[in-house]
Amino acid sequence: MDGTLGAGGHARGILEASAPDGRLLGLDVDPQALAIARETLAPYEHRIHLAQASYATLSAQLKTLHWESVDGIVLDLGASSMQFDTPERGFSFQHDAPLDMRFGPSALQTAADIVNAYSESELADVLYEFGEERDSRKLARAIVKARPLHTTGELVAVIEAVSPRRGSFGRLRTVHPATRTFQALRIAVNDELASVAKTLPQAVASLPVGGRLAVISFHSLEDRIVKDFFREQSKDLINPPYEKLYEVERKATIKEVNRKPILPSEEETKNNPRARSAKLRIAEKL
């Protein structure tokens, strides 16, 4: 199963490696991505099942297909390059566009809804919790004062006004001051962290012994959820004699294939700069 189908690159690799009769379930909430993936994967159409759905519905999707398990699951978290490269969707602060940021039409709110409806304290919490933005309160105050804001350009202008591109001694900042705010809003709009936490137990339950789960994350918040889950599930929870440390005892459900994340090579980041922050963690079902 490819739970984050995107344009179908990972799915194509899986189908080629599992030829001639391996089958694949591909999920994505983005109808634009699904349309592109269908073209990319057309040569394998007799071996694929594609659905417009979140990976958080993994168990339900397998049940619909009457599949008891899958041998492998891939999750490539966060927004895709295709979404960043479609200016009108509002993911990038480099293009002026409506403040949308939804992965798919099923999202309950847009970035504009959050920016214009949240209280100053709620907005500051979003920027700090999901963007790890140190200046969250200052930015929230400026955003609320400038409301209503409807486009990415308007939001960037507010952020740049209180967080200049040049830092101390007139040096140009290496990271644009809007980066963390845009990340925070995107995560909040799509409920990304909660979806990851909800999906991981379903993924492990859907694997047979020896099946593998591979997760690629792009920022510390996602990676921390994956790392903590893998570490917890790779431990035996057995009470010692005469003590009760755990409400429910269990043996480890997985083993970590790689204790430290696999990072992109220098050559890969040179060819694909967006891969520079990627971390791959793999677990195998026991």
C-alpha cells in the first residue's frame, strides 16, 4: 500500500519490483494527484486499486477490498512537490495565491479560515506548536491586526514587516521568515500530525509477520511521532514479578530495521534539493 500516492513515483517502483503479479492499493486525498497517478500507472492498471482517501482510513480501505493484510506500506508524509509547484493552491509563500493549503476538498477549513477566524492566542499556539516558531506571539499579533488576509502575498507581507529578511549585522536570513508560519498553517489545515498518529497503529496491524512499514518524514514533528511509536512498539511490555508497571502486557510488535533514520545522499540532495530534510524509518512486523 502506498498511503501517499502523489504522482505515483513510489507506486511505480513498487509495481516494477513486485512484477508480475504484485498488487498495490494507492491512497491520496488530492484528486489532482490521483488523476496524474492514474496516467503514470496506466501500464499497471490491472494490478492497482486507487482511492481518494486519507491514509488514516487504511483499515477501512483494506476491508473494502477484502484484503486481510498487505506485505508493505509506504507513507511519504507532508505536502508533495506537485502541490508546492501549483501556485493557486497556496502552499508556497513564493507565489501570490488564495490562502488555501488543503491537501484535498474534504478538509474542513482553509488557511484563510484559520488566519482570519482564530483568536490571537489560538493563532500563536498553532504557529508555535506546528511551526516551532519562536516569534509566534509577535506574528499572531501582527496577523490579527492586519486582518482580513486572503492571499499568501498579503500574509507574507505581514510576516516580513515584523520579521525582516535581514538579521543581525545586515546578513540575509538563510530561511525565509514565512517558512515556519506556512508549515504550521498547512499542518493545522490538514490535521497532519493527528492523522500520522492515528495511522501508525493501523499500519502495523495490517502487516503480516515480516511485512514492512516505511515512513518518510520531512520535519521534526512528524519524525518524532514516528520515532517514538517505533521505539515503543519495539519493546516488550512485561510486568516484573509482584509489580504492575503496565496495564496491558504485550510482546514487541515490530523491530526497527534502522535505529537511526536513513538520510538522503549528497548526490540525491544535489539532484533534488527538497529531499535534504527527508528522514526514512523502516519497521518490520514481528
